[in-house]
Amino acid sequence: MNTSIYIAKRYLFSRKKMHAINIISGISMLGVFVGSAALIIILSAFNGLEKVILSLYSNFTPEIRIEPREGKTFDPNTGYFKTLHKDVRVLSFTEVLQEKALMRYGDKQFIGTIQGVTDEFLRNPQLDSTIQDGSFTLHSGGEDRAVIGAIVQNSLGVNINDRFSDLQIYSPRRNAVSSLNPLNEFVVRSISPAGIFSVQQDFDDIMVTPISFTRDLLDEPTQVSAINLNFKKGTDLKQAEKEIAQKAGNKYIIKNRIVQNAGLYKTLNYERWSIYMILTFVVIIAIFNIVGSLTMLVMDKQKDIAILTSLGAGKKLVQGIFFYEGMMISLFGCLAGLVAGWIFCMAQQHYGFIKMGSKLTVMDAYPIAIKFIDFIIVFLTVSTIAVIASGISARLSVKRLDEIKHEL
């Protein structure tokens, strides 16, 4: 065994009576332990929240969305899109036609987005989990029905159980000419609401209707705003996206979920790294306490240092003792913290003893998602800071070496 490591281990795990130095070293180790455990727990909790938020968005965000590069609509009746519709990997091929429209209910009005979809939209098994009231129904009794977002419902005060009050939708008439009656410049259609959904603010101002209703309202018999694609489990989405981009041509923009929700992913990324940096500063403070405890250890072990140098030990060996002492304190604290953090996260996953504090949330307890990469990042972070702190302590240990020898 390396002499420096052996002596450092003896200093750290001394079997003699506990000294103040050992207590200070233990406190430094405890600081690293708490910092490492906190990093793992908070990063795992953030992973869990991120997973929940993205799953909520995925209820209305398709895996791949095809949009026109220029203009607002395009013709979906091309040879390639017909072939894509029959692709065995495709779970749902939804044609979407959407536009801003004025919605009225009683004496209240609201400007939101009307989104017409084909029936394959209902193949999404997660739709029912978004419903607050009613059901996700687009056809009932031979009539078109609408499902509205929570913001639309709150703004208009819609009562889905009132069968005698329909929603009125206003859209500017194409090629409208000036008229004494402003209503002549709008197409007005009525539809009965079947349900209310709630996902996130980005989607809750939407009214979902059958595409036939929206086509009639917008006077758009063939064009669509987008094609939404969801694929069967096991499909390589990156390969599918690449294929579609190559075969569809430059006239279209192919968007995966990250591109569709670029702002959300950026925000989550910034928040994740902000939390990581803040907690890293806590770990830095804890680890640099080791410099103080090792400086006191140097003062306490002056006689030992002088004896070692008298026996022929060089400065490199003395520096090594205190360098490895600092590394042991840091790494033992880090590894213990990682294990404790993992145990805490597993317990939270299984028992959910820390609650969200609100019955209105989509989850009861704080979600946890453990990622192996987080353990590697925390370990490397602590190791890097420990090397710097231990290096400083090691240099200080030989600074007065000649004076110590002379005094003794």
C-alpha cells in the first residue's frame, strides 16, 4: 500500500481517543454527505416533475407534427401522405385544421383557438385522463360535439349539462364585402359542448371539434394546418422523423416533441442547471471546510512530520498524506451521500411520504425519477472540488516544513 495513503488512513480512522481534529474532520465529511445527498434528491425530484410535465404536454402534442414551411395550410391529399397514412408503424394519422375564432356563450365572449381534428385523434389513450367534466366525445346522436379547454370554460361559464345552450363560433367570412350589418362579414356556427379538458395553459384555450365542423366554419374544404402523427410502441422515432423529412420534401417542417415545445424544454433545462449550480456552491463550501480541518491537522501532527522527514521522507510524501486525507474525507462523504440519496428517492417512489400539499394537483406525492447519469455528475463534481481543496491543503502542509525541523 502507498505510504501516504496508509498514514492518511491511520489519521482519519485513529483508534486512539477522539481528538478535536477527528471531530472537525467528521463535521467536514458530514457537510459533503449532506450536500451530495441533497444534490441527488433534488435532481431526482426535478426529473420527476419534468417527466410529469412532459407527459401532460404529450396528451395534446403528437410525436411528430408536419406543418407547411410557407403559408398556414397545405393539401394533405398527396401520394406520399396517403402512403404514410397506411404505414404499419403509424398508430394515428390526424389531420388538423385550426384557426383563431370568437366564441360566445350567452352574453359572454372569448377569443380562442378552434381545432378541427379527424376521428383518429381519439386513438390517443391519454385523452380521458385530461377530462375534468363530461367526456372526450366529438360525435353524439348524429351531431357534432366540442370539447373545450378549462380556460374557455372559465371565461365563458359553459355548462355542459345545459342542452338548450350551445356555443356560437364566429369566423371572418372569406372574400367578405363591406356590409351595413357587420354580422354578414362572419360565418356563425353553433355546437354543443360534450366535455371540458385541462392540460396546461398553452392548450386550455383550445376548442376541439370534428374537422368537418371546422371546414364548414372556415370554408376550407380540403386544406389542413398540420398532420399529427403518433406511432406504435417500439418505433424508432428518430428514424421515422428522418424518413418523413426526406420523403415529404422541403415544403414541409417536421417537428418532434422537443421542437414543438422548444420553450418548455429550454425552461426546464435552465431550471435544472440553475438548481445544480446552486447546490454545487453548497458542496464547495462544505468541501473547502476540509482545508481548515487539514490545516489544524498539520499543526497537530508537526512532530510526526518532523520525524518522517528525519527518516528521509520527502516533501512529496508529506504532501501526499494530507492530499489523500482530504480526498478520503470528501469521497467517503460523497459515496455515503449518494447511497443515502438513493435510499431516500426509492422510499419516496414507493411510499410517497412527502405530499404535494394540494388535492387539485395531478399527483398526490412529489414525483421522483432516478437517473444514473445524475450519480455520475454528482460524483465527478465532488471529486473535482475535492482534488482542488486537497491540493491546497497539501501545499500548505509543507510550507513550514523546514521551520518545524529546525524547531525540533
